Amino acid sequence: MIARIVVLSTFLLILLPAMAQQSTESFVLNDSNPYVYMKLDHVGPREPLINGEPRTGAWIRIVNNSRVPILVPTAGTPNKEGAIEILDEVVPVGQNAVTITTDDGKKESELAQRPKPPEGYAAYASHVSGLTRVASGDTLLFSVPIDHVVGPYWYMRVRFSLDISGSQHGPYSYVDSFTVHIPAEYTREP
């Protein structure tokens, strides 16, 4: 009887960890990328949505690299290129001002000398039509004016939430434009 218990215990000690390792799936599909990220599709002409926007746009894909669908706030329906209007935010880098004292004793704020970032489309949230679901492993194409992504003192981000059953809005996070590499001919020096 004791021999059977020892054999069974040894078997379970060996088998259970092996079974647990086999059944565990990673949350991400590709471990070399974040669970949600942006990548540049192309840079090209786009129809401005608001007066004063540049006619050159960055066409970007949000990539859902997780095993869970995500929800992205959008407006309207996809255009002829298959892109949808996304509600992005343009966020200044370094919210805290640095005070500079010049040789003549004047104090100036470094932020006051910076150009003002453009407003992202999230500032116009009154025309939100809903959420677009991006399945696991899928992408969502959108375009924004090039200056939303290329700025010396700002970056772009998009809010998204995990589409988890039983949760009305799911846990949310932001995906930012730091992984979007715009070709040098479209960038401006500060």
C-alpha cells in the first residue's frame, strides 16, 4: 500500500507540473511586441477633418497582439481606404515647467517657449459614434494629420479597453505613438 502511494505521489509530482506548463498560454501572441501597439502603415495625402489641418497624414494601424479583443473609441464609418476616424489625444511631453533665469535676471518658462501641440480628435468627443472592436491578432487602420504624431514636444495616444465579458467598459489603457517611426523627410526639428 505504501509503495502504491509513493509511486502515485511521484507520478503526480512529475505529471502535474508538465501539464500546467503545457496548458498555460501567454497573454500576448508575439512576445517581441507589447500586447497592443501602433505601427506606421504609410504617410500620404488625406482629407482634413478640421479646418487648418495639414493635408499630409500618418496612416497608422493599432495592432491587437493580445488574446483578448479590444474596444477603441471611433467616429463614423471606414472611408474608401478602409480607415476609420479614431479619437486620439495629443499629449505634451513634460507637463512641469522649467524656469530659466537669463543673464539679465529675467525668468522665463521653458514651456512658454514651446510650440502649442495640435488638438487630438478626442477633444471633439461630441461626435463619438461608438466603439470599434478589434479581434485578437487583428489591426485597425486610421489616419491622423502628420502633426499629431510628429512634434518635438508631444506624442499621440489612443485609449482602448479590453473587451471582457461581464464588464461594461473593461479595464482600459492607452497605446502611444512612440513605436510609430515616421520617415525623416516628414519630421521637424524643434
